[in-house]
Amino acid sequence: MNAHRAGLKDFFDYHKDDDLIFSTAKVVTKNMLQPTDIEDAISIMIQHSPSISSIMNRKLITKVLIFQYLNARHVSVTADFSKPILLERLFEFWNHKFSDQSSQKSECTDQSVHQAAKEDQFPIHQMSRQFSTWFFKMCNESQLKIVDFWADAEYSIEMIASGQLVRQEQGSGSQSLLELMQSLHSQDNLLFNPNDCHDGIQGRINVHGLVMVLCCGTLHSPGVFIGVFECMFGLLRDPYADGNWKIKHLRMRLNSSSPREAPRLEECSYLETMMALPPPTNMDL
């Protein structure tokens, strides 16, 4: 067990809150698994999360809970009690307390944790997570509407099986795009489960000012794991619809596979070019 896994167990052992542990495990798996006990819940969290830091960044793990834990372990904190800074001190403490002295490896360096925590708070990333959560919930419940798309919205959806392209849908028009998304749910029986951590959803802006939401996650049908997906939404505000964001472009790849862990954007070849664009640190969305 590495330092951060040991630290995660110590964190939950300190709080002794079964509801917190079980609820976090359920959120990680989108309620698809029901842990039987505390050890099972922790194992589920670790198995189905790309990193320990993604677990600690869940909304259920509040900065108050982190501060209480650090205080009980006699870890000093500066006057900045923001969650990114508290997490930085937390991982620093875990690395010191739980690191295997025979190995100099750790899950991530303090610098990378601090940088990821700061980037996670960029407005474009926060907006991207909110949009993706909304879109896939609406898609899974067949609640998308034609007004969610621009009339001339363009789309390209690829389906991959055994490494081969088996189906491709391309075209334009809000009606045809809406019908295609509805058919993925009603006919293909697909459910989308986005990786709603920073390494699964991010935002970018292209040279034309189009806001791009980059997202990846897993694909399911009821009770069955199918594969993974990668997608890019191009969003523009509609001044004739109270400035609401609408989908101008949609690119998606659905791939039947069995990943060892939750898909991450940095490993998505389909989105590689767009991921290379630098995210803006400040943007009035």
C-alpha cells in the first residue's frame, strides 16, 4: 500500500463516518456498486478512481473535513484554508508519514498536486464539468431537446470494435443530431458515465473563440460494462436565447474495450490535438 492509499484509509479511520465512506464510494461508481463494509468501500474507491487525489477532490470531502483531520494529526496550515492548499498539505503529510523508506517513489509530487489543484479551479474547467454532468444526465434520461443545439450543429460519431471502425455517423442539423443521441440511448441502449474529475473533463478555447469541452468516461448498458468514450463539444452562446450555451460541434468516439482504470484525457488519442491547446487561466464565462 503506497503512502496515499495508507493516508486515505487513515483519513476515513479518523472521521469514523460510515455514511461519508459509503456515499463517496457510491459517487465514484455512479451508484453502480453497493459496498458491503468499510474496507470494501475504500477498495471500490481506489479501484475505480484514476488517483487518490481525484477521490479527495470529491465534493463530499469538504475542506472542513480535511482541516479537522490535519489539525488532529498536528499538521500546521497557513492562513489560506482553501481546499487546494489543504490538499497540498495533506499529501505532503501523507508522503512524510506513510512513505516506504525503501522507495523514493510517491504517487505524485507536491508540485504536480499543487498545479493540478490550481488548474482544477480554472473557470473554463468548472464550466466544462458542469456542462458535461448536465449533458450526459439528460442524454441518459432521454431529456435532451432540440433547443440545446444550434440549428446548423455539426457532428461526427465513430463506433470502434476490436480496433476497427464499424460505424460512423456524420452530418449537420439540430434535428438529426438530437435523433442520433436519442437513438444511442433508446436503440443502442447506451449509458454514459463521464469521469467527472479534472483528468476526465477539461475545457479549451480554439483560435476562433469556440469553447471546447473535452470529456472521457465509460460506456454501459443496464448492468453491463461496454467500453469507453471520448468526446469534444464545441459551445457558443446564443444571444437570442438569453445567452445560453448551445452545442455547435460534437465529435465522439465510442470504443468497446476493457480499461484497467477510469479513462483519462491525457491518454485519449482522439482528443490529443485539442488537449495540446493551453487552457486559459481566467475567462469570464
